[in-house]
Amino acid sequence: MNEQIYIFKIEFQALNQKFRFLLLFVVLLCFIPASKAENPFFKAADLSQSWIYYYPEHWPEEQWERDFKNIAELGFEGVHMGEFAWAQLEPEEGRYRFEWLDHAIGLADKYQLKVILCTSTATPPVWLSRKYPEILIKHENGNYSDHGARQHASFASPKYRELALKTIEELAKRYGSDPRVIGWQLDNEPSVQFDYNPAAVMQFRSFLQDKYQTISALNQAWGTAFWSQVYNSFDQINIPLMKQQFMNHHQILDYLRFAAQQTASFLDMQSLCLKKHITTQQFVTTNYIPNYEEGHIGLCKELDFHSYTRYMVFGENKGLGRKGFRVGEPLRIAYANDFFRPIDNLYGVMELQPGQVNWGSINSQPLPGAVRLWLWSVFSGGSQFVCSYRYRQPLFGTEQYHSGIVGTDGVSLSSGGEEFLSYMQELDQLRRQYSKKRGRLDYPARAAILYNHENAWSIQNQKQNQHWDTQKHILSYYSALKSFGSKVDIITESADFNHYPLIVVPACQMIDDRLVERWKKYAEAGGQLVLTCRSGHKNRNGALFEAKFGEKLNLLSGAEMLFYDLLPPEAADSVCMGTESYAWYTWGEVFEPAPGTEVWARYQGDYYSGKAAVLHNNLGKGGVTYVGVDSRDAELEKAVLSKLYDRQGLSHLDLPPGVVVEYRDNFGIAMNYSNKTYEFPLPSQAEILIGDKQIETADVLVWKLKN
């Protein structure tokens, strides 16, 4: 879906050159909405909706009406129910009880709350686990999961799928035509299972037979001649032991593909079952945890759109400064937005942290204002809704210490609840300001990052340097682009490259000739392609090419790779670009450039000092920049992209770490995750709607251009 830009007549004569440049950037970017065309499920004028998780089965029925009334009065527009309620919906096999859910839906409707229902497949009831133990996940150590937690059933189990579909179909028949129900969430935080259940083993073998047809083809693809690993038939193959040292790399790669598809097929099965009975006004989605390397996100074909879950403060996200752990990593939400939005040009956040949680390593209180900051971060990326987990803090169970919008008395607002209230009131203010009557024309996204999870899988199994981190490498480029104020899409190989004037392809280890040709045509047509180290080494099966190392990319890079090097961190060297030096140790590729290829950076400090590390090759109307080194602190990556932006005349900001700027629906949104106050350089035509241009830590600035 094309993005859009609003054009205004601006008087430049009184502006100095520097401010003129900044104002041009803000005017061009400020009003690029995030794929906000009308869709069957959400109205553009609503901007974004606010929902809340509620578990009627956890509370005395006489409290339900009070709770629904209070939820509505706070400003929430919908309630999310039934996620973990299989035992309440089907207390015995084939005996269904929907009366309690009918009552809850009726009360929600009484207070004009929309209802999102769930398939509660993450929590099979005890009768199912005991009567059909074959449905339980088997772990690598041979132990089986058991009833008493959640997500203990195998996606590969035919019996589990059969019984899940029966319950889902009964739900769909009862509520599929109910106008009070606007949509469905499948399962809960579905992830990839590493499951050794006998059914999973059989299905893995079938997957391999379908893919390779003959055992000889599999042996060739897996390189089983190495270490006498040759198979004589598919029924000799087991699921690889992930913790066993030196397991066949290619076998692991195929198993990860299979496991990701198992999760996707389990969700698509549910969606197809629902869609036999529900109306086209009811959507189907699920709430993924953004574990990008698992590979299952985006594989489903039957979801209406993808949603995600995001938690920010639980002891593992340090943030900036001594107290940054209370705010969280600045780009944690932004990256999830930019990853999920391009999948369907529509996304939502189904689960957002409301305050203190219970399951992390250190469950600190968020900084005052942080919850509101996260809400605006979700909104700014183009989300159609945000739903918080949960309304009431539970009194029993594993999540007793997980805060809610209200506390343990069931009525008192938590600090996070107060911040949700502030956000919803501010969102109402923006809705009154929203207009789509201004003239507009199509404008492409400013940059994209091409991501394929299979490269991360392949690298993880053969890191070569224990300090290598694929996601950190990707974030080096992503953080640079976001510091420029750029709009970024995380795209797959199926995307139309020509929508983007600049594409970064980080650590794309496994390639084929078709992909290389697409990159070449993209550059020749005028695109700027940025390739990085660890790219182009292997084919899609994870085998090295029978050619010189890196030779597949020589035409693009305009150079020949001589070798690659890896250093221990205590012996880091540097590369020099211009007058600056940048430390590196995780991965470095050394090149001999062809005539006409520009060398932007060279190695320092070792026997190949002076050799090329970063190259730029003009190709047709565009060009290819190859960054052959992974720097220690991501400053080299930022310098390369900044030079490329300047050469191409792409205007950009220079935001400090922790300051994030996004644009949607006629509004600009600046958010401060840093530990310092930042003064945002607003243009003179800007009208501040929320906040101040002096943005404090955990605060937000929202503006529009004056009519």
C-alpha cells in the first residue's frame, strides 16, 4: 500500500539555510501516514482503539457489572475475554457451558464495550491431558510437559488439533454472527515448539519427504557424506538434538523450518475453522511475542492481520543511563511496529505492559510516565489498537504480582492505570484534530531493512565468533536510520524493492542467483543497496558455494573478498573512515577493490592494514555500498549511512540516542527514552497539541502543521 504525503505552501525567504533544510525534512516526512487506508475492521477517524484484558471467570459474578461499568468510564473501548478459559467453556469432553460468557458479553455490550474473544488453546483442560496424554509436548531430555501450567500441548498432535477444533467450532457457531463480537485472538503468544513428541517426529519425516522426494537428494542437501551421517531412508531420521554438540547444521536448519511451519499451520487451522462461521466484520489475529529469529511470524496465510505483545521493564532491558531500566530500550517498540506493519499493512498491539510485572528477572517499577510513553510509541508506528494485559491484578495464580489497571481491591487505579487514562484522553483530543481533507500524493517509505530469519538460524549454528550477535548487527543499521528520523519498514524478500530508495541487507548469509539478480536490477534502476558482512556466503541449504569466498557478490560490491577475520574483544582493531577510527572485533571481511570502486574505509592495526573494509560501487542509476565489518558500537554503520544519505540528497535529522520520531495521520510524535531533556527542532508552522518542545525523560511531544 503506498504511503501518502501532504503538500503545503511554505514561505522560505525568511529562513536561513540550515533551518530551511530541517523544515523541508519535517514537512516532507511529517505527514506520511502508516498505511492508514480504510479497512473492514477499523475506522480511520478513530486513529487507534484502546482495549483491556478482562477475565470474568476469575471474579465473583456479582462484581462483573461494576467492573465493566468502570472499564467503560475510564475510556476503554473494548474488552478481551476467554483467552485461558477452555476448562470453563468445556468442563468435560463434549459438554459446553457458554452461559457465563453470554452474561459477560451482555454486560460488556450494556456499557458499549466491544468484545474480542479468544480460542483458549494455550490452556487445555485437565480432562484432555489425562485422557489423551499423547497430546503433551515431549522435551529433548525425554520428559513430557504436564497439566498445571500453559502451552503444554503439542501442535503436531492430531488428537489435540481435533479436540481444539471442536471447541473452536462451537464458539464460532455461537458468537460468529454476534455483532457485539468484533474479532478473535488465536491461542496466546504462539511460539515455535521444540517438540520431540512421536507425532512431531513422524510429521518432520513427512515434511522432509515432501521437500526432497528422495533420500539421496536429502543426503546431498545435508552433506551427510561428512562424518558418515548418510541415511538410507526417511524413517531413520529423527528430530535433531539441539543441545547435542556438532549436530548436522543443515538438518537443524530444516527442522527449524518445519517447526515454524507447524506453528503457522496450527494457527491457520484455527482461523479457517472460525471463518466457516463468523461474519466478515469479525477479524482474526493472534498476539505474537516478537522473537524474530523463530521465523513463524508472517507465515500464516489465514490471519486478517498480525498483532504483537510487548513488555519493556522486567530486568533485561537496560535502557539509557543509570535508571534507564525503568523506561526500557528506546527502539524495542519501534522495531516491533516496523516489523509487523509491513506484513499486512495493518497491525495492532494485543498486549502491553500496564506497570510492574511478575515474571522477569528483576520486576522493577516503571519510571513515572513510562507506560504513557509506551502507549504513544505503539500509536506512533501506525497501530490500529492497543490492548493492555490486564484490568484487575489477580489475587491467585502465577501472576499475583502482575499489576493491572486497577489494584488488588478491584477499583483503585494503579499508576499505570492513571497513565492509560491520560493517554486515552489525549487520543480523544487527537481524534478531534484529525482530518483527511488535505491534498496528498503518494510518497515511498524512506528506507527498508531486508530480513530473513533463516540467515539468523544459519549464523547461530556457526557463529565463528562467540561474540557475534545477529540481532545486534541488524539494530546497528536500524538505530542509525531511526536517528535520522527515517521511516523504516522491515521487509521480506517478497516485498517490492522498488518502493524504497534505500534498502539495507544485513548479514544475508544464504542467497540464490535470483535474489542477487533482483538486487542488481534494484540498484541499476536507481536504488541504493547496502550489503553488510556475512552476506552471500551460502546457498539456501546452508552449503558454501563452489566458488571463491563471497564471489557471488563481486559484481555488486565491485571488489573481490580476500578473506575474513575474527578477533578477540581484548585485541580489537579499527577501521578508518575519513578522519575517524571505529573499533571492531566480531567480523571483518577484507577486499581488493576493482578499478572504479570507491573505498570508504580501510583496516588499521594488523597485517592487512590499509586494505578495504567499506566499499561503494556505482551501478546503473544507483549503487551498492558494502560494509564488510561489524563495528563495536554501531558508529561506523551510522557514519556509512549518513554519508550515503548526504550523497543522495536525502535530508535527515541527527537525533540523540533515545529520542524517537514518528509520523502518522497528520501528526508528528517525538518521544524521549533518554536520560536527558531534549529540545525538538519544530518548524515555525508547527502547532503543539500535546507536550512541549522541551521533551523530558519519558515524555512525549505531538504536533501538527497549522492550516
